[in-house]
Amino acid sequence: MNLTEQVEAALETIRPYLVADGGDVEIEEITEEKVVKLKLLGNCGSCKMSFMTMKAGIEQAIKKAVPEITSVVAVNLTEPAV
């Protein structure tokens, strides 16, 4: 299984929860530095909790399943102002 397939398999473990809330996620790119770039779709792209979903859910699931991944970022998500 290649890296993209491994990441996709990790996403499948959390995808039902995203879909249940009217959202989804797709892989945009996996860089040479092993950074996964994702696009949040549907409600996930506009939800106020998207940043938490990204960090606590999606990123953790990917890093647990594919330890060589160094970072996970959403290309269409802005971090909340602190």
C-alpha cells in the first residue's frame, strides 16, 4: 500500500463522523516532506469547530495510522485568532 492509500485508509476511519455532520475531506497532496494537505468539504469547510476537528480528529487519525507523516494541514482552513 502506498502512502496515499495509507492516508486514505486512515481517513476512512473518521469519514463517517464527518459525513454525519454534512462534511467530508479529500487529499490534495502529500509532499516530499510527508506533509498531508487536505481540503475540508461541505460543512467541514465552514464550521467554527473545523480547526479542532482537523487537529484532534483528522490529524491524530492520520499520524496514528501512518507514523511517517510529519504534519497535516487543511488548505482551505484558517486558524482561529487567539
